Amino acid sequence: MGDATKPTATLPKATVALSPPTKPLTAGGVAAKPSKPDLATAETGPDETGAETFTNILAGVGLAAAIIVLSLQLNLASVWIDAEDNESEGGFSQLLD
């Protein structure tokens, strides 16, 4: 079948010399090792854009819409539950069955 000693193609060598990696500056240098920011050192200034107020308004509108949808769903379910041909009339627990 196939020849097991078939020569393989050689890959080309790199022709560009890479520069050695740089070393970080020590304490005597200009740049020091940066410290990781954390919540204790973070400064939060007052929000002057009014985005928080807009967010609160949207949250209130969303809550009102959710309450309206819930009441509409319960009213619609009560129509089915209180139907005259319903065997277990008046029991909301039948919605979970």
C-alpha cells in the first residue's frame, strides 16, 4: 500500500529576530507595580446625569405594569373558575392541578 519511509516536508525557519522580553521597573524606576483597585479605595461621586432618577421611574412603571398584568390574569382565571359547568367551582387550587 503506502510507503512508511516517505519523507515529510520541512517547515521554514523564522527569519525575524525577536526582541528579548522587557523587565518591569523596580522601586527606583518611574513606574511602580500597580495595585489592584478594590471597593474600599474606589471613590463614587454623586451621579449628576440624572440616570438614577430615570431608572427609578422605569422601575416604578415596570412594577405598575406587572401588577396590572397580574390582576388581569387573576380576573380571567376567575371567569373560568366560576363558570357554571365547572365541577369544582370557586377553587383557585384547580389552576395548579
